Amino acid sequence: MNFRSISLVTLGHFASDINQGALPALLPFFIEQYHLSYAAAAFIVFAANIASSVIQPIFGYFSDRLSKVWLMPLGIILAGFGMALSGVVGSYSLILLAVAVSGCGVAAFHPDAARLVNRLAPDNKALGMSLFSVGGNAGFAFGPILATSAVMTWGLDGTLIFTIPALIVAPFLYFQFRGFSVPGPKMTEDKEQPALLEDQWFPFIRLTGVVVARSVLFFGLNTFIPLYWINVLHESNVAGGAALTIMFSLGIVSTLIGGRIANWVGYRRMIIAGFSLMLPLLAVFTFVHDTFWATVLLIPISFGLFSTYGPIIATGQNYLPTRVGFASGVTIGLAVTIGGIAAPILGWIADVYSIQVAMQSLIVIPVIAIALTISLPAEKKSPAGNT
């Protein structure tokens, strides 16, 4: 495993996803400034998500044929500048446009980055993808802190601060990987079919359903935890952003632990264990009205959610070994969009009923994820090579 190169890509992942992490923490400020409903606020997250995710498989498709690592720094620039403009454009429609541009940048970054990590960790893919995921989780954790601090200091114009990490990391990545290419699968002598590689489309489709379920949980928690802290637990905007930071900070550790355990027990078992842990904890969480205990519950909830990420992406890449970029684009991108549709739906439920009811509606999702994961083919041996 090439730790140095993976670490550099992980840094890029941080600079990309810091923008996605910031957006939910900005929602309370957008609601206050523009007098938005919960559904309208949640639709901002959806706009960024759909722009990011729908086109990721397209980038992944071309990544499998023409590796263009310069898409990584370009994606970081678009992601940072789009988020920077979201606070200064002055209208709801332009906010949607700005976050969509940011989402396009995220879409440009992820498939080639994930494909690169896959090649840099040929014998330990779950751990490699978990290390890569740490950058994204760190970005999601730091994004709310940066966004909340900047807006509290300078008002919504403070979102311009997101140009800084983009301008630092993007040129650095460009010069580090300039001229670098990722080879495709090894070909047979007739150069028509990859040697010893066979795509498994039906298991991949079921795995995509697992990704959708995880995405519903991810965006439900990511969007509504700050609002839950503010409107149910009666904490401040800063406390709402801090709750997100706690969840994603715990997610960094959980992602690494999940990747390591998956290489011992198998990807499928790790995915089932993560969702099984979330099922009872979400039910308890939605009935807690004490900030301390709600924060305590975030610890195992974060582990259940984030420990599955590396194994899911690595499993998708294993199912489509000749189309790793496309597999990454679907599992990181398109399937996430479908799950992200839940954000405005949950916003509507929160408007009509309450935020608590919206959160309670997430409880059924781990059941679906577990059932789909059980339907996946059992691994003949663990990824680490042990029977």
C-alpha cells in the first residue's frame, strides 16, 4: 500500500468534502436570513447533492478509460468556490445555483480519486478506502466549525473563507500528481477481456440499494442534527454545528476501525454489523430530550454509520473490477443522490409534523440495509486472505 500517495489523495478528499460538511451548518443561517421552511432549507442540501451525484458515474465512466487526475484539483476549486459564493449571492435561487456548482466540483473529484486509491492499495482495499474516507470525514467534521465560526464573525459573507482551502490544496495536488496516470486492469493476450476479472452486475445492483439506504441515514442525520439540537434540545446555532462536528470527528475513527475490522471478518459481515448497531440506537435517540445523553448516543450511532463506508465502496469495486471508476461513481455518487432525495421529504415531514417525527422515520432504513446486505454473495475468504 502506497501510504504517501493515499495520504495526498486523502488531503484532497478533505478539501473537497469540507464544503459538503459546511452546508448543513449553514442552513439555520439561511433559514433566518431568507425565512425558509424546513423543506426549502433541506432542498438546498438536495440541490448540492443531486448536482454532485448524478454526474459522478459519468466522470467514473471516463475515468476507467482516460485517467485524468487533474480532475481532482479542478473539482476542489469548483467545490470551494461554489460554497464560498453561497453566502454572498443574495437570493434563494442563486444559493441553489452556487451549491450546485460546489456539488459538480465534488463530482469531478471523487471517481478518479477513489479509482486511484483502489490501485494504490491492491491487497488491502477496505483499509485503503477507509483511509481515503478519513479525509472526507475530517472535512465533514471541520466544515461546520469553519462555517459557523466564519458566519458568526463576518455574517454570511464569511462563506468566502472556503476559497482558502481550495486555493491551497488544489495547486498542491496538481503539481504532486501532474503526469501521473492510473493503469487499467491487466489485459489478456487477445486484449479483449481483462484476465481473471469478471463483473458481477446483479450483486452490484443490490449493493447499490445498500448505499441508497446508508445515504438516507447519512443525509437525514447530516441535515437534521443541527436543527434537532436547536429546535428540540433548545441549544444554540453554534451547539448545532458542534454536534455535527462531534459526529463526523467520531466518524474519522469509526471509518478506520471499520476498515480494519472488515479486513479481518469480511466486508459483508462488517456492513451487517454496522447497520444492526444503528437500528436500536436510532429508536432510542429520537426519544431523548437531554443534550448530554443525545451527545453520548452520537458515539455508537456514528460508529454504526461510518464503519460501513470503506467496506461498501471496496465491495462495489470488487463486484466491478474492470469498471472501478464507474463503480466508485455509482456507490459514492448516483446511489447517494437517490438517498439524498430523503432530505426534502424529511423536511416536509418536519414541517407538517415535527423534527422528532422526521428523525423517527429513519428507523426503518437500517432494516432495509441489513436485508439487502444479507442477500449479497458470501465471501469465499476475507479480504485479508484468511479463510
